Amino acid sequence: MPRDKTASHVRILAAARDEFLAHGFEKASMRRIGERCGMTAAGIYRHCTDKADLFNQVAEPAVRRLKEWLDAHVSRYVSAAQSGTIAWQDSEIDMMREVVYPHMEEYRLLLTCAQGTRYAHFLHDLTQTAQCQLTEYFSLLSSRGHPVREISPQEMHLLMSAYTTALFEPVVHGYSPEEALRCLDTVETFFLPGWKALLGF
């Protein structure tokens, strides 16, 4: 299904986002989405194959934005380590400030309204990916003689789950941007010294 930028399509996506946020994917109604944007359900189906495709279209920009930041983040650290420049650069704290918290509703949609879609386990999947990447980075640093601490898969899972959950809790609970940033400062104070110690920074 081609993604277009016509006024109708933009209006449909905005209406769908509001409907999914209000009712969740499973209870959302294509008829109500039509009412929200002044179109018939048949008209909406010219822009999507089904309700799941419409949810995907609404969610894709947020997913892509997060993936692009994380891919660049991992690439920066790996490239630096491979070139012999091992130093602390940035963290997921920066990702939350730059990417997630400015778009709280888009990420709340993924975290709380996606049951029944391919994004139903979005936070779990994100945590698993981050855990694998960080484990590989620990191994890379160790292979270059950097004083990382040995950490078991179980320990890594525990830490990554706690860290990721803490980062996204303000999104799940709909905190205001000011409240979210204040909480993020606390998370940064609590977690980053520990990560730096484990990584030998």
C-alpha cells in the first residue's frame, strides 16, 4: 500500500492516532475513525488494507525515528572502539530527550495501545535488541584489553530491563514533558554512573 501525503491521508492518520490512543488497537473502530476525519470507512480503505495496516502507518514514523537514533548510537561506539578511541559519548538518556519525550503520544501509542499488532511487545523487543548490542560491545571492549566487568546474560537482562522500563515509564503513564524530564534527570543520576563503572569508563 503506497504511503501518500495528501491532505486526506494526513487527516486519516491523525484521526486514527486519536482513535487508537482513546481505545487501543483492538477496540478501535474504523467507523469512528471515519467520523473523526469526516470520511466513510470505505474512503479510509482506499488508504490502507485493513485496521492493522492503518495502525502500522501511524506507528512507523516513531519506530523509524527511534531505530535511526539507536543505529547511529551503536555505530558511533563500535567505530570508536574499533579505531582504538574508547570513550563515553552518549546514552539512551539522550535518545529520550531528543527523540522520545518530544513525541510522547506517538510512543505511548506503541507502548499502551498496540495489543493485537506486530508492536504488541515493542518495549520487550527494544530491550532485547539493546541487551544483545550491549553484550557485543562489552565483548568488543574486552577483546581490546579495556577493563570491562564480566557480566552474565542474566545480570545484563536484569539491568537492561530495569533501565529501559525506567526510561519509558513517563511515557506509559502520560507524564507531562516537564515531569518526564525531571524523572529523566533522576534516572540519569542513578543509572549512568553504574553503566560507566561496568564499562570501565
